[in-house]
Amino acid sequence: MGDGSDPLWASLQRQAVAGVREVDIPARPAQGEQSGQPARRASLAVRFAPVMIPLPRNDPRFTYPLSVWAVYLAETDAPPGIEPIEWMLLTSETV
């Protein structure tokens, strides 16, 4: 989903960066096939936009689209070999 092929993710990736937030990421031990990661300080680009969630198909409970805000964060300086942080939050709260 976060690869840009989903219209919502792609739309948020095109938004202007509204700010940058520095966060401390704790170390993560290896689990199963996932390798461990050392603790680091990550720089996250913050983007946001109002979005309309279309009506679900074949569900009469919904009669109008849902208006929400999407907040998208993406790590800009992940160390080599570390998967960058990327997540999105949908909220009814105005951003």
C-alpha cells in the first residue's frame, strides 16, 4: 500500500511537506525472519490533506462519502539497509 500504487498514498506523497519532525526510534531485536535494527534518530517529513473516502459498494448503511483528514509521515534519511518509516493516519479531527 505505501508503495505509491494506491491512489490515497500516491496523493499524499505528492503533497508539499508541511514540516519535519525528529523522533528517537528505539532498537528493535531480531524476530523470526525480521532482522534487528539499532536505535536511531529519524527525520520524518509530515504531509497532510483533506480526503473523501468513497461509499463502500453494496453497503446500504452508508449514504454519503466520509470526509476525513489524512496525515502522512515518511522518513527522509534512513540509514543504508534500514527500511524507512512510513505511515498514514486517517482522522476526523481537522489538521
